[in-house]
Amino acid sequence: MTAQCSLTTYTLMPYGGNRYHLRRVASQFVVHSFQLVDRPVAESDYREIAVNDYQPDGGLLPDAVLAHRVVDEQFWRFHSEVQPLCPQQFIDGERRDHLMGADPAAELAVKFGIGRAVVAAAFAAMPSPPSPMP
């Protein structure tokens, strides 16, 4: 099964049982592969796992803060490597950067539906946490 959006092509291949291989191609240079296991996960467990991804000891993403979400039919992305810090909105395949104010954690919490304390802790765990905007 293959699906496309304006930015990415997704291909899902069954392994058998409840396991799948998902291949995401954003361009000829950016390819990501994931193994998915189709089974229910409690939202509280999912959030705990996501928060732990940012821990400096053993986390999968200890040096970055990432968020992706569809809001009002628009894809939004945040990646702390993009400076100045800005959530990115994609409209018809075009990226629009939105500069942030003095409290990036609060703004991201609202935009991505994540608790402010969680976002602030993710920023604090980075080797070089971002400084507040002027």
C-alpha cells in the first residue's frame, strides 16, 4: 500500500501478523524506515515513552526537540536545530516559518498539544538549551 501527500510518500508493507514495515520518502535524499506493531497503547504509556525519548541518559533524542502535528488540515513541524526557533507550517508543499516569542515552550505546548512542563524539560535536557527570545 502506498500513499502520497504534498511532502512525502509512504509505503506500508506487511511482515505478517500485526507487524509492518513503513517507508517514508521525503525526497531522493531523505528516507526513513520504521517497523510498526499494530497493537493498542494507552495514551499515558505513549506520552511517557515520548517524554523519555528526550532524557540525556538513554533517550533516543537527547540533543534535539522535535514535534509534528496536523492542525486544521495543515502539517506543522518543529525541530530545535532550525534557528531561530520556529514552528514550520506546510501549505501546498511550501514551508512557512513562524518566529517564536519569549517563551518557546509555552508556544509549542499550545500548538502541538503537549504540556508546557514536558516541552521545557525537553529543552532543558539539550546539551545547549535555547535561550529565551528577546
